[in-house]
Amino acid sequence: VQLQASGGGLVQAGGSLRLSCAASGQTQYTMGWFRQAPGKEREFVAVISVGGGSLYYANAVKGRFTISRDNAKNSVYLQMNSLKPEDTAVYYCTASSTRDALTSLRIRLTPSRYDYWGQGTQVTVSS
């Protein structure tokens, strides 16, 4: 599986961006987003099940970000609203061949438990 993320950019605080991730090959994967700010570890943002019925978010983005997917287009999205300067990071799309990230918080938060990664897209929020 190859993942291609896009949609990043520069936005003012309070603004919105929509990230997209196109997946090649089969789409029967749990999909998610992580982010990594300079000097910090990669951190979990959101995850969604194959059918889209199970969604989980990091507390820092809950209520502002929405993850969704369109399996017909082999794509997953991250709608980011009310952006804050602390949301500035490279955002990575990821995929897992299991449901473990949906049933285990520890696995959900651990980057090494995901199988595939995109190249990342930069999001910069100015104050």
C-alpha cells in the first residue's frame, strides 16, 4: 500500500484546512493521521475504521478535527477547523491491516504499530 498525503499549507489561527490521503491498492485498512512538530515525537491525531463507523481522536483535536474516508476513492480525509499555532506540524497519513488501533488505546497511540506511512504534508498555523 502506498499513501500520498496532500492539502497542507499556511493558514492563520482560527482557519481551516482539509488534508487528503490517497491510497493505492486495497482499501480494507484502518486509516489514521499522526503529526510531528519540530523537536517532538510523532503523535496520534485520529483514526477511522474500514467502514467509517468507529472514530477516535486525540484530546487536543477533539471537537475541531474530523476524520472521514471514501472507500470508493481509496481516500481518507482530515478536516481541520479552528486551527491553532500548536497544530503546526508535518501531518502523516497511516494505515493498519488490523483493527488493533480501534480496540487498544496503547496501540492507537503507538506509531510503530501501524503498517504503512505516507510522506507527510506540512501544516503551518500563524498567530
